[in-house]
Amino acid sequence: MSPRPDPSAPRPVLRTLRDAGGDTAHRICAVHPGALAAGEWEALAGQLPEDTALYLLDLGNVPEFLAAALDPRAPVVSVGALAARCLDELAAAGADSAPFSLVGWSFGGVVAYEIATRLEAAGRGAVLRDLVLLDSIAPVPAFKRTDELLDASMLLDWFAMYLGAKRRSPFTVSVPSLAAPEDGLPQVLDAAVDQGLLPRGTELAGLRKLYAAYQGGLSRNNRCTAPYEPGPIERPLTLVKPERSLLPDSGDLGWSGLSAHPVRQVAVPGDHYTMLRDPEAVSALAGLLAGSAVV
């Protein structure tokens, strides 16, 4: 009988979502930010060609990264440390032994960018076929915001998208200008009940708890990004923006400030939290990631 795994043991950041066996013609490594379950990538894995492998780097399995979302007093792990951890696990598994495409979703795109810059700095840039960012906001001064500078209505809109993704149902709510996002949670609750997203009788306290956890993750990501000063990269970037992007009116989300090459933009349906679930978006992403390199 094999021994039971130790539940207190650190969980690996890297795991294989799709194994193409010995005939792998293409490898994709995806950096997952951890806000939603890693299973969000499974629809994409199912759409990829048979000779394409998909490896997932789940930042939610980095204990210090998770702890910083749960406790605002906990020290944050730096973007560089997260990238180094991912690179170590890729190397240990041999997943970087052949050219691969690197993709990062949301904050995962910031870490993916740092992985790419470290590979280039080490003279290993050729191992990257391409770098694809899924609605990631560039870590440049014009787009960095401390928590207190984030617009309350915008945060509630993001939370509504997140809540809809958690409940697997599209959800929109319109709220007026607010002093604090928490002030709009009663309206979010009413709209969620009216649209069948939450059952009648759902307590506001429960929604406040979910929002606090969501906001803790955003704050952690802001604290990780604030001191990070990335250098430019000598390769094209592809930015995939859903119809309901986090910042739909902000062009390339600041990435043109980090590459001398034009940023390739690809529009897909869905929103920031459902872009890996929307059938049309998943089909477009599968074609993009399994296609030829853009570099």
C-alpha cells in the first residue's frame, strides 16, 4: 500500500494539465494567478491539438503568496521570487528543455513577463516561442495603483465579474459613485438575488466576507507589484483582451511601454474571469497558443 500524501507538505507549483506523450510538438506553460481554481484552464486543455502539452504554474500553491492575501500584515513575496520559483520547477521537470509558449492570466501575466526577462537575461530567450498575456495589466508607473486610489465603482464591477464566474452565471450590476466598495454591496446582493445568482435569504454578511477575500487578493497583488521595476524586453508581446476587460478603455494596458515591438492585441468574448470558459474565447485562445510563434 502506498503511503498517504502529507497534507502539510508544500504543494508543487507546476503540474501537467495535458500530457502529449513522447510526440510533443508544442509545449505551453501557463501562469495561473490563483483567484479562481486552476481547473479554469481545463476547457483550453481540451481544445488543444493532440501533440500539444499544457503545463500549469499555479501561484496559489506558493504558501507565502497565499498567506499575503489572507493577512494584510503578512510580507509579500516579490514578483522576482515568484518567477524564480516557477523557473526552478520548470527546470526540475525538464519542461523548459524545448521551446515553449508562455502565457499568463491577470497577475500571472506579470510573473510570466518576469520569467521571460530572466530567460532572456540568461541567454535563453530562444527557448520562448512567444509570450501571451491574458488581460494582464502592465507593471508600469502609469498603471500602478495603491489600494486607496482604486475607484470604488470599478472594484465593484470587477467583483461582480468574479462573483458571476464563481457562480458560473453572467452577472452585471450598475452602482453609482461610492466612497467605498463596501457601500455598494447591498445593491450587489439585491441584483445577484434578482438575477438568480444567489438564493433569496442570502445574508449580506456572507457577501461581505467573500468581498473581503477578493479584495485581499487584489491588495496582495498590488503590494507585490508596487516595488517591481521591470526592464524592457526584446520580443513582441501578445495581449488578449476580453469584451469586459478589467480596463476596457485602456488600450494595450501599458505593455507598449515595455517592448520596442508593437503589442499584438487579440479581442475575445467574455470577461476577465470567464475568458477561459467562454467557448468562443477558448477556441480563439487554443488556436493562438497552438499556432506558430509570433517572434
